[in-house]
Amino acid sequence: MKIYFAPLEGITGYIYRRAHHKYYGGIEKYFTPFLSPTQNPDMTNREFQDVLPEHNEGMYVVPQILTNRSDYFIRTALVLKEMGYGEINLNLGCPSGTVVAKKKGAGFLAFPEELFRFLDDIYSGLEMKISIKTRIGVESAEEFPALTDIFRQFPVCELIIHPRVQKSMYRGVPDMDCFSAAYESYSGLLCYNGDITTVQSYENIVGHYPNLDSVMIGRGLLSSPFLGEEIQGKQNPDFRRFLEFHDEILHGYMEIMSGDRNTLFKMKELWFYFIQMFPGKEKIYKKIKKATTIAEYQSAVELLFQEGEKSQ
């Protein structure tokens, strides 16, 4: 069973991906946060830096594109192909209100006829692998059989299903009945995405779907970066190694960002997930959140790691 690292906007950029790949194993593919092409043919500097081949050496990285314009998708995909990428992912899963309002991400699912024409354009216009990451509908899971009928008409190299509708965001539980129906009826490669946060939750999915090709994990890997290794039975949590991983990310952000404030903002975003490895350490976590300088931040983090090691 292959394990993929899901993209999280603003979090799993190349700084994070490189550090995770260096210190942890078990990941077959890393997907980039989405590129959002516009009428301007150039990527933003942030997007360009994130997909620059030298920033992703040694990893299988799949750039993800978010758009409802086939010409924008094809233009961006061709640039990525020139960079050396052989697979591109189409984002039909983002549930954000601002994205959906523009008929992108999961919002595009509400327009099946336009979606069909879009897919027809990109699959006929590109000679490269195109995978799709999708929700099961906008309002109801009853929308998904018709969407699946559309997907099966194209050479989708892999269909990654997050079995929630857009309106659910990340609330509630995944609709496993809907996923089961797709598992039974869809003949192409399927990947499951949603709420895999522990070895047990992974094993539950594998047990129910033994012929599944892969799973995609996002928040579970952010909260436990070693989860891929744990699933493979290779590694137990190691706080010293985690500190080295953390420091690699910190120094990476310090190199590309100006001032402590911007760097600390990025690191505190990560701690929303990291803190789950340190139950009962809320007081020290508050010091991390309140830090206004890198020195204050590092002092609080070191204290947290010392406490974490004591509790192992």
C-alpha cells in the first residue's frame, strides 16, 4: 500500500517537504499545495520556488493545479513538464468558500457538463499523467455516481477520493458507504483520503479495502511526522530526531523570510499540529504561541522537547 502526503496550503511547501523527506520515510509521493494559474502566464514567485526541481530533489513530487480553465491548466502543465514533472494533479477537492465561489476546487463539481468539457480538453491536450483529487459532491453524496461516470471516460492515472461533500468541510465523518460504492464500481486506480491519523485508522481502511492501491494522509502526518514509518513498522517516535526535523524547517524559513515575525508565523502554524505529540504541555505551548523573537521561541521549544523526552 502506497502512502501519499496530502498538500496543505501554506504549510507543506518545499521547506517542509525537504525536511520531512530527509528525516522520515514511508512516503511514496508528496503533493504540492495548489498552483492557481491566472491570465498572467507566469507563476508567482512562491509557486515557482515551490516546484523548482532543485528544491525537490530525491522526492517524487506531484504539482497540484487549481483552476476551472482548461487553457490555464494546459499552459501550467506544459511549464511543469519542461521542468521534468511527469504527473500533475487536478484539485477538485478544496472546500474553501472563497475557492468554491469562483467555481474551482470542490465548487467545480456542481457543474458536471463544464467539468466534462474541461477534462476532455486537458486529457486530449496533454501527453502526461493527470491524477484527480476530488470530493464526492457539493451538497450530497448522491452526486458522486454521476461524477464517477464522468471520470471513467478519461485516462485518469489515479482518482483520489476524499469522501466528504464540500458543504461538510472537514466536519463529521467520511461517507464510507459512498467510498465503498466507488471501490466496487471504479476500475481505475483509487486512492483513499480522509481522517487517517493513526496506525489503527490506517489498518481499518486497509482491512476494509484490501485491493486499494494507496492512501493519502495530510493532518495525520503533520501531527505525527513519523506516521508513515510507524505504519510500515519501522520506527517509534524519537523526540531528538523530531527536534532536528523541526530545526531544519525553522532554519529553512529563516533563510527565505525577512524578520522574526514572518518566520514565527509559519512555525506557529505547524505547532497547531505538532502539539498533539505533547499532551498535557499546554502551558509550554502557550509560551511558543506568545514568543515574539526567534530566541524566545527556541527557548520554549527546547523546554517542550525536554519535557517530552522525560515522559517517553
